Amino acid sequence: MQLTMKVNNQIAVKGAVRNKGVLSAIITVSVPASGNEAITKAFIHAFESSDVLEWSAGELSIGDKVEIHLLPDCDADPPSKTLRSSDFPAFLFSDPDQARKALAKVRDCKEFLEGILQAAKHNEPHDEALKVQRAVIAVVQNLGQYLITPTLRRHPELLSEAKDLDLLD
């Protein structure tokens, strides 16, 4: 698939996913606390199994018109930036099979934690059960932040399996 981004009716960039992956168009507006003028940029990102590609459409100004077109497979422009996903700690598991197994184990872990919650609910005083609940919530959030999300960033093809495992809220 390809995304083409036009700024003020001029084609700015064409980005594409070559195989499996995620393709996104992004417009960011950063308003600094200092009150200085906002910084606005537009770009296309492709997340493939081993690379993160970026095509920059440059900075935008107030009043600019940005159009995004979804097109079938076509040639893309050379990316403005290419990064290897292995260079990021936010991308886990080079082997998709290992990633799949890890997600299954995370589901087992979440089920075990649910058992801890139920036991605390029925066997602990209310205030103690609430402390256990907060602790379990923190562990589950960390599983998502440090294991599930980085795995799915590197292996977006496992997203439907993660949904089936009830790992995404």
C-alpha cells in the first residue's frame, strides 16, 4: 500500500509498505510552554518487521492544506530517514515465533494475576484487597508498556493474535 501526502495541492511525499507492516500519516503540532510559535510537521511512517521508514513532508504553516491519499502498491520516494528496528529497545523479538510464544505466556501471566485478584477479593480485608488490586494493575500496565507494545511494534502481523489472546484493552 502507498500513502501520498500533498501540501497545498503539491505532492510532498510518497511512502509505502513493501511487505507486511503498518503505514501511517502523521501531522504534529507542538506548542511550546514558552509561548513561542507552534512547530508543525507532516510525515509518513512505515513500520516493517526490520525497519522504520520516514518520509518528511516538511514543516507546515497556519492555513496549509494537507491531503492524504491511500493508493495501491506503487513506488515510494526514497525515505528521509531509515532506522533498523533492532536498534530500538522499543522493538522486541527478532524471531516472530518467539514473539508469538511470548505473547501467549503474557496471557498466561495475566490469567494468573487475575487469580491473585480474585483470591484477594475473597480472602483479604477490603483495604488490603484494594492494595493488591493496585499492585496487579501496575504489573499489567508494565506488561503492556514494556512487553506487549514493543513486541507488536516489531511484529504488527501478530496484532490479531494479540487481540484473540485478549492482550489489548
